[in-house]
Amino acid sequence: MKFNVYDKKIEVTKVSGNWIVFYIGNEGKNRTAYDIVIPDELKENEIKNYLEDLLHEWATPSNNKIVVIE
């Protein structure tokens, strides 16, 4: 799943039962987002709400939404 999180793009993938988060770079390269940890027991449909709770400090008046982009 890919998200636009307050104007920062991330990808969330489940690998061997663990959620792994990557920052998506403008040049198409991804890097692991070690600062974003998602509990493994969360279901896919719960990820967006969890990100809203966890990363709300990234929001600005002009970038105040998390959008699923893929």
C-alpha cells in the first residue's frame, strides 16, 4: 500500500508477518523508514487510521490529509 502522508510518500508492506515502511523518493528509490513502526497485529484496513494517529505532527494547514495512492 502506498500513502501520501501529509505530502510525504510512504509504502507499507507486510513481509514475513511484519509491517515494513519505506519512504518513497522522488527518483523512485525507497529507503526503510525506521522511525515509523506499525504493530504486526494491525490489519490492512487499520493502517491509514494508525498512520493518522502516529504522524499527525507532520500535518500542516495546507497538507492535512493522508491519502491512499495505491
